[in-house]
Amino acid sequence: MTDIFLNQEDPVIFAKCPKCSKSGIGSKVGNYYGKAFTERRWKRSPVCENCETPLVVMFEIERD
């Protein structure tokens, strides 16, 4: 198996809009608007590009 190492510029936080089901710039999966963020970008409190609602975390990939 190949080891994969993530750096600070890799998106590791996956978030969704709790309100919006439009596709926008992110990706439409099922019935929500979602996008991946780096830790630095997530600290800026991103909002949905469609409806301006604050995004919520779905899951986060841990870095070693």
C-alpha cells in the first residue's frame, strides 16, 4: 500500500449548507450543497455561495 501524506494546502474539511440544495461552484451530492476546505480557509467561517448560510462540517480528514 502507498502512503499518502497531506499538507496544509490540501482540503481536509468537508462541509455542507444546511439550507440549500443548489449546485453552485461546489458539488451537488444527493440533496445538499457541499464543498471541501483547507483548515486555514475553514477558520474564516465560510458561507454558502448560493444563499449566504454558514456551512456546517460533515466530516474531517485527520492529518498525521
